[in-house]
Amino acid sequence: YQRRVRGSAAEGMVVVKLLVPWMLLLALLSAASLRPSANQLRAMQGSIDLGSGQLPGFTMFQHFGPCTFLTTGYHTNHTCQWDIQATDAHNVAPPSAFAPPDDMDTDNWFEAASALGASQVCLTVRHVDGFALWPTKSNNYSVASSPWRAGNGDVVADFVRSARKFGISPCFYIILGFNVYANKTGVPPAAYLQQQITVLTELLTNYGPIGRLWWDNFAIGCCQPVTHSGFFCNSGGTGPVNATAAGCPNWNVMVDTVRRLSPHTAIVPGPDGCLVNGETAGGTYPLYTAGPATGGSYSCVQAASPGPRSEFVVPESDFSFVTGNWFWNPGIPFMKASQLWEQWLLKYGQGANMILNVPPNSTGVVPQEYMNELRSFYKLRIGAYQFPVAMCTSAQTVPCDGSDDVRLNLGPGRSFNQIVLMEDLAQGQSVSNYSLRAFKAGSWQDISLQHGRTVGARVIEWGLETLVNVSALSWRCHSGLREQATLRLFAAYMDTQ
């Protein structure tokens, strides 16, 4: 436990008694030294207004490619791109399978993102099959070999043009270490690496500033046999393989290529962040913005505990609006606005960035029935957070020993059922235990919380019983990864929906 030393030259120091394991102390000190890069801070921290149109750290995912048009036979989730059975020939769809209408308008995708309230849209510019949605010079498996617009189309160019028009950040999903087409055509490792450098150079120099790269399967395994086909290896190995940033220079080369060509582009997942929840429903709490000392990790395997770390990471939770799939398929079930609202609270509301897959259909548009649910979700969010009961947005710093508090004046006789907290992450994450009290009937009363642990980018205390006749709120940090914590937002809301 912790106590304060008072009345001495050491006043303000935290003394940790020996009954706290020294390994935990080292872990906390390691986590306390972490600071986000400028790219990471931009990815997590922006507007404090949850009732605004676009939310920072809220992205719409779009899976689009040959799989969109293969709606029968072996099309189930990703199996149109690979087959994990060792006896399979690992066939990929011919370029002719990519057949959207020539007049496909990507503005529709960003209308969907606006309806959702996303500040970024991430397009699968090349998924595991290896098919490129732009006319890459790295090989001939791309839109240039498809019948779409007589081989003269460029989905990526249209996508970025629409992003600029709508004021939404463009993001490119790409999987670098897994390419079925390259595996099928027998591309050797050295040539494959050069192809990936070519691909990154094209994407980061031909389309203007790109907010983020989404690197699927980043840092999974290193030169070890795996089940799937299509991985590349740094050196050695006896089968299909992948590579990690820490142990395999191939990943380091690609990271360095991005940093050199586009230093303001975040890579999440990648060296700047990782995934929580394993692409499923639900959330992770408590959530720490710190990752293992492995040079990067695809999954935030330690995100829910303050174990030994060496890197600040952006945690993100990804899942699909359509049930059991990432690409569009006719008749596939999809989420209702109420279900999306619940998942948003569990993911975004507990501190993770959130990326929601909303795939276009075979006509190249987001289906109208999807749009309707996105707009209904947007109304739920705006209805809950457009008019706060009270809000403090000036930075407030207090010690993390419970000795001081941050006050929020509500005015006489106010009611609320949600509280939103946000830490200033510029100096890293701090809070690991907090409490809230309400002033009513002349005294301070403890509030029973669903959370009470980490704050980080944000935490929404949404499971509160409606509290009435409250005139003020008090927040205290009782323990943290640092001696002090700074709140950038302390707000109360009354959601009557």
C-alpha cells in the first residue's frame, strides 16, 4: 500500500512498503515512464465532446475486394482468400472477380461514416488474397487487371478523394506478411520484401497525407511454421512463415520505410498500437495504454493489467457490424442501433479506440438498411451527450493518494445518470484507482461505480442509478502509475433514452 510522508523534506513522496512485491513496483515504474508519441496522441486524444459529430479514435472499417463479389460456394468470411487446409491449392480469385459498377461513387462510404460519427475510415486496400485496389507496379494482381473501368480504375484514389471532401481521415488496411497470391506464384522472400517496400512507397507518396496504416498480423510469430500459407520469412524456416518487429529485420525495414516516407502516419495495429478483445463483442477494463517489450504486438495481451512494459500503445477494439463476416454477403444479419450502442459503451466508453466494420455491397454502396441503423446509433449518442448537466474542461491535476479532489459544480437540485472522465495523456496514463462522491442533502455521499479503476483516454460511468438533487461531484485518484493525475474532462449527463 501507499502512504504520504508528511512534515519533512520528503513531503509529497510516495513510500511503498515492502509488502508490495518488488516486481510490481518495477512494473509500475516502467509504466509510469511511458509517454505517447505525437502520432499516438493524435490517434487517441482529440475533442472532449462526445456529443459532437466526429469522434476521435472512432473509425469505420471497410472490407472491399474480390470477396465482395464471390457470394456463393467457398465464400464464407475469408475463405475466398485462403484455405487453411494443407491440401488446398490456395487458389485466389481471378482479377475478373472484382466487378463493381464503373460509376461506383465512394462518397457513399463517407456518407455512411458521417452517419456513424467516425473521424476516420479504413479501407482494405490489399487483404490476404493479395489483390490491390490500386494499380500497383509490384505485380499484376490488382484493379489494373480487372474489367472495372477497363482496367483504368483506382479505388484508393477515389477513396482518398472522398475522404478529403468529407474532412475525414483516410486509413489503409494492408497485410504485409501474408499474401496468398505471392505464395501461389512462388515469390522468394527477398523479392517479396522488395514488393512490400514498393507497395508502401506507392500508398504513401501517390495519395497525399494518410492518417493511419492498419497492419494486420503485425508481429505474430517469427520464422516459425504456421497453419496458413502466404507468410514470408526473414531467414531460414521450413514452411510458410511470418516475422516480428523485434526478431526479424524485415518488419524493421517496413516500419522504417513508413517513418521515412510519412512520419505523421500512425501504424495501429503495428508499432504504435495493438488490438484488444480479439475482434469480438465486449470490452476490456481496466485498460492500460502500455504494451510488452517485444518491439510491437498485434494483440494487447497485457492490456488489462499493469505488468512489465516498455512501450506506450494505442489500444483498439475492432469488430464487424455484419454478423460473423467482414466482407458483405447477401442476406447476412447485421447489428441494430441498440446493439451498436451497447458495444460502443463497452469498447469506446472504457478507453479503447474503436473500429467498426461496415462493408459496401457488390454495387459498391453501403446498404440503406445499414445506413438506417448507423443514423439511429448516431441519434442515441447525440441524445445522450449533446447537453451535459455540467462539464469541466480545464485541466485539473491532483495527487494520486486520495488527499485532494477535483470538484464539479452542478447547480442546485440537478439529476444525472452518467459521468464521463478523460485523462490528459500527453504525459502518459496515470489513474489506476478512483472514487466519485455526490453532494446532496448537506453531505458527501459515495457513488457506487461499475468502473473505478483506469481512466485513460476516457471512461464512461454509464451504469449509475439516477441521482437526484445533487449540487456537486467530487473525484479523487487513490492510486496511479504516477504521483499525479490530470483530468481534461469531468462531466455529468442525463440520458433519458
